[in-house]
Amino acid sequence: MASEYQLGQMKDDCLRSLAVPAIDARRDNIAFAYSGTCDWLFATPEFLEWQNPTNVPAHNGVLWIKGKPGAGKSTLVKHIYIRCQEYFFRNHVILTYFFNARGETLEKTPLGMLRSILYQLIQDDDALYGRFVTSFRDKQAIGLSNNVQWSESELQEFVRSAFQSRRSQPHLILIDALDECNEADVHRVVTLMEALCTSATWDEAPLRICLSSCHHPRIKMNKHLELTVEEIPDHETDIAKYLGGELRVRDTDMEAEIRKRANGLFL
């Protein structure tokens, strides 16, 4: 029988096979919401409907935040992550992935996303870890090296299996900056997320998904709630608050001109 140390070492080896170097760097480098901004989101009809468990069949538990480049979507998603931990989804396991076009290959591909999500899942899900470690040992037994590799399809099956029971712990998946991978990869991620939420809704498994991206007219999802950042009046108010706090000299005409030129963008 394996010792406690050996079991712990095996789990460490499993996690190492999924680890994505500097995976939290993108999330950590995103600016926190400026004081007094972004909280408008939690009063929007879209967020309130998404949060309400009785409405899930109508939208499959998916909220898709869209906006122009530079509109502040990533800051908004980071704010959602923080507030949902503190209040809105405190009883949920929150899984995050922030795509990063400037990062390494794994930071901007579905494979990297799947590795990261599964890495987060198996740390606390003993049943899922049990299934995963069996496959890990099989790969070790037939492998020519200690460097176990996983395919996208293999990881998809493990991730799908985590959300197929009404008895499973509630989960919230936050995926930011879908547009920072290529269009074919965006399509694969959206297809997977749609399959996950559809299956979870059918099985009455508690799952919510929040996506953010620029506008992708060719990428669609049948059932979801959609919020366009630059169309929200309170987003313009956020820009005004930011300018009012950051400009060293108060000049209302200058602030108005900057807001006009910004056209709903922070960058």
C-alpha cells in the first residue's frame, strides 16, 4: 500500500503534468477596478437573470460580456471574480482562465485553458482526481519518459465529467479575452462551453459560465445572456469617474472632450 508521502507525490506529479507556467500572470497584471466603478454590472438585468437559479434553462447559465478592444472587459471580469468570491457565488468553486495573446503558446490556446481548468478542479475534487490519476498512471506505464503529455480531447472528457451530476459542487467558470486566441480556437472554446452548460442544465448540475470577448460576428452560441459594455450608460460614468480622479487639473471641458474621444474605451 502506498504511503501518504507517495500518494502526495503522485498528486504533485499529476498537477505538474497540467501546470501552465505563469498561468496567473495575466489575471494578476490586469488592473483592479477603479474605486467606485464596475459595480453597476451587478444590478443589470443580464447579471440578475444569470445569477437567479430558476432562470437557468432559458440561457443555460451563460453570461457573455462583449465590447470593443480597450473597453475594460478584462478589468470587469477580474472585478466579477473578486465580487463573486466575496458575495454573489461564495458557495461556488470559481475557475478562471485569462487568455493572453502576448504570452507563451499555452496561454493563448484551448489546450492551455483545459490544462489550467483541470489543474484547478482536481485539487479539491477527489472523485475527478481518482479518474485522472488512473489515466496518469497508465500513461506513465507506457511512456518513454516521465513527461506525461495530454491531448485536448482527453482533457475535454475529464472537464466534461466534472459537471454531470446535480450532486456536484456548484461551479463558476470565468473565461476572459477569448479574442486573444485565433478564430478557430475561439470556436472550439465556445463549442466546449456550450456543451458543458447544455449538459449541466440537462443534468441539473449547478454550473455558471461567464465569457468575455470582442465582438465576433461569426462565433455564436444558441442560448446565453449577452451584455455589451460600451452600450451601458454606467460604463460612461465609470470613465468620467476615472478621469475625474486621475486628471491633476480639474477641467470639465477637457474631461468632456476626452470622454467624447474615448468613445466608450479606457485605452
